[in-house]
Amino acid sequence: MATLDLSLVTLSLRNLLDANVRRLLGGIAPPLLEVTSMPPEQVNAGSTQTLNMYLYAVNEDPHFRNAVGMELADPPISGQPLALRLYYILTAHLTVSAVFDEDTQQRILGMAMKTLHDHPVITDTLQITPSAIEGPLAIMEPLLQGGDNRIEICLRPMEPEETVNFWAVEDQRTPRMSAFYEVRTVLMEPEQPQATLGTVYDVGLYVRSGAGAKVTGSSSELWFTMPAVSGLGDQEIPVTPARTTLQPVVVAPKPRVRIVGRNLRSGDAREVTLRAHGWAAAEHLDPALNPTWDLQIESEEISFLPQPTLNVDDGAGGIVVQDVVPGVAEIGLRVINFRITPLASLESVFDAGRTSICLGVHITGVNGPDINGRFRINVSPAFGLDTPGTEIALAVGGEIYALQSPLPVPPADQGLYEIFPGHILFGPLFNPAGPSAHPVQLIVNGCESNPIWVEV
């Protein structure tokens, strides 16, 4: 985001709060809700419902501190954009006949927090319809539109004691109910260069022309079997972005993951990289060290069979085995060009882009009910559900179940589940006696498993 006027960011936030909170209040007219941006103690709301979004602090964003600016700017540092993080306090105000109306203030503050939670990013395309009469309203301020600008909003986890300190400057007053937000990253517009480099008339050695490689997305096929009562049998549907499950190497066949793009076979050599969930960095997916991945690179598609482990060259003649765990993984492509000189063989590496795929735990089947009326969800032995740091969510028949270990004695176990290395045990909320089919949704580290049903 490049701007010289921070107030444009504040006005965009006010537009968002005004449009969406009025929508949540049933499409009320603009005069019935006011959104301001002054210091909270100066707000005189009276009988009008008022939200106040006040910019109280600004810090430099360290992530962009070393960004490269425009050449030949004067002074040189002025060609580097100043990256800022903006800090806001959100408060609600309403006084009726000089009486503090805490119910209304809490209601509109909650709606404002929901607004900033549901719309954490403001772009040119964000539109909200407060009412049928007004129609859709653009949220981004017009002077910020058209520049690929992006305003990111996040709630700051302030402790209650920190909030008290914020309001301590007002002697003998109770701290006001408030929420604190961080908005990033705002780039202050850099100075334009006062001169330019000369035109290049001669092209040096080793410069080659050609279309560059570009990764654009991913896709896969999702295989599953419908419940017997449906009579539909085995199904195969396309999924974008790619979604598949981790199974042991010996299991076959497996659905292939496809990374799509253009000119993916350009250059003298190519390296496909993988960064699985929890990995600190991407690793080279070497087809010679990982034959079971069956890596194939074509002009417009890279395809492979995901496996629960990846063999990586340690650089000293050995191999390190990396565990591929369920979760969102990143696939990338590096294109390498070689240049031969009288003194050395040089190479240049071009990053052709990255895309994401979702790797889930593979459910092999569901058993039950047992003598206690519980059901057992069996998963592939390629991954242990009890691995430390694993985040698991379970829903059956659209009902979300809660983790409890150990499970209490039935019927107190209804709606609860317990995790074991290779399976999950749960007490059903549905009636296990009646003939029916209940869909199972097992989400591990943010990625869902293959579709399967509990059939009774």
C-alpha cells in the first residue's frame, strides 16, 4: 500500500464498520449509527449509537525495514518506502437522558468486533450491502483504489491489566470497554528518482530469450464410496486446490496431485520443492531418492503421489528421512540455467512460484457400535493421531464432538471422543439403533480426511 495520507486507511475502516454494523442492526439508516475516529474521551455521542475507531499509535513494520527502494532517489533512503503498522482502539458510545446505556454499547461493540473478524482484509473488491435500498457499497476509499492495495486487520490480544494501563491517564475513571486492533502494512509513498539509468543497446553473453515458467495452482481427484443405502457406489470428483490423504507406501492405487502452470519444463534443469506442515523450510523432492512419489514434470503439469515420508540429501553423502504430516503443504518449482565460462560453470536459479495442497489423514473404515454403544474411526498407520502438537477436530452428522480422555461411562460419553495412535473412539449423539448414514468429518491440522459415513 502506497499513500501519503494515513487518514485514508482510517476512513476505509470507518466505511467497513458503518456498512456492516448497520446491516447487522437490520439495515438501519445512516443517521441512526455514527462512526467516528476521535480520541475516545472527546466523543459526545448523546442518544446516537456511536462507534469510535481511534488511531493512537504508529510503529515501523520490521519485516519491510530492509526493502529495496528506487535507484537514484535523492536522498537514497527516500526511495525506500516506510512500512508502518497502525494501532487502533475501538469503543462504543451511547447516553440516553444522561444515563449510561451499557446494553446498547455492548451490543454494537460486539457487532463491530464481528465485522472486523469477518472482514479481516479490505481490498478494492470488498463491497457490503447495508440495506436493500442502498445496495452494495465499496469499502476501500476511492483514493486507495486501483493500486492493488490491501488493508489487513487483526485483533491484538491485550490482557485486561494492559487495558487498565491504557485508560490510566484519565484520573479517577473506570476503564472503558474497548478492543485493540493492529492494521498492517501501510507503505508511505517513496520519493521518485530524479534521474534514470542509460538505455542498454548491447546484450551481453549468456542472455537468452524464452517464456518463463509459472506455477498457477493445484488440483486432484477425491476418491470415496457413498453409503450403501444411496446405491451410488464409488465416486471420483475433481478438487481445486488439491486435496488428498496420506497413506502407506504399499497402498495402491492412489490419486495423483497435479500442479498446473505454464512452461514448467523450461530451463536446463528443474527442482520441485515441498514444504510440509511444521517444516521450517522447503526441501527438494528428488525423484531419484523418492521413486514412490512417481514425480512427473510436463510442460503444463507436475504430478506426483504424496507419501508419508520424503528422503532428503543431507549434503554429505547421506539421506535424511523427513516425515510428511497432515496439514497444508506448499509445492514450488525452481528453474535452473547453466552458463559455461572459461573459468567456471555457473548457474542461475529462477523461482517459478508456489502453490498449496491439503494433505489429510486417511480414514480406512468405521466400526461399531461396540458393547458400550461407541464407534471407532480407524485411520491409516502412516500417521499417529497422538503425535504431539497435532490439532484435531471431529464432526459426525454435522454435530461437532469434543475431545475427552478418557471417555466417561455411557451415556455421559455422548458427543465426546478419545484419541488413540491409530483410531478415534466416540460416543454417538445419533441413535445407533435406527438405519441411517452419518457423514464423518475428521480435520487434522486444518485439512480434512477422505469422505466416509457411519452406516447403521
